[in-house]
Amino acid sequence: MKTLLNITLALAVGLGPLVAGGLVLAQDYNPVADGQALVTMYCADCHAVGATGDSAFPPAPRFRELHLRYDVEFLSEALVEGIVTAHPDMPQFEFDPQQAAAIVAYLKSLEPQV
């Protein structure tokens, strides 16, 4: 019995920081920052993804202006199913639902605050 108690205590002490660390990570989730990281990684080669600047590929829309063309809330489904455009140079991307939500949150953060 004493051995079982020692093992349980050792596991609690040993795994405590991991569990606590997981809880901290869950609290630190920032969809806007995650979305910004995703669009920087996947889109910045062609699109202006920030609050300023021009697109490296001039026909590529600036992300800060997407809300003028689309309700960016509706882009989530396209991001999950795979964005397909008539433009042959645009690669097809597919994101998981959490990534799509983060991208939408970031795009919404670029919209002018009223």
C-alpha cells in the first residue's frame, strides 16, 4: 500500500508541471496571433498580410482590404475545404477548422475599428 501511495505521489509531483503547463498554454491561445503566423507563413510571399505595405505580387489583394470584397467570416469554410481561385498562380490551401478560425480572427483584426 505504501508503495502505491509513493508511486501516486511521484506521478502527481512529476506530472504536475506538465498538466499546469498545458493549462497555461490553453489560456495563452491567441487566435489573432496564430492567424497572423499562418498567413505570414503561407500567404506573405504574394499578399500584403499586415496593416501596411503592398502585395509582393501586385494582383494579390492586400489582406487588410479583404473585408471590402468579402465578409471574411464566410472565408472560414473555404479555408477548410480549400481555397480555389480562377487565378492559376494561386496555390490551393487547406486548413483545419481551428486554423481557419484563427485566420478569420486575424483578418477581422485588420478591419478598421468603428
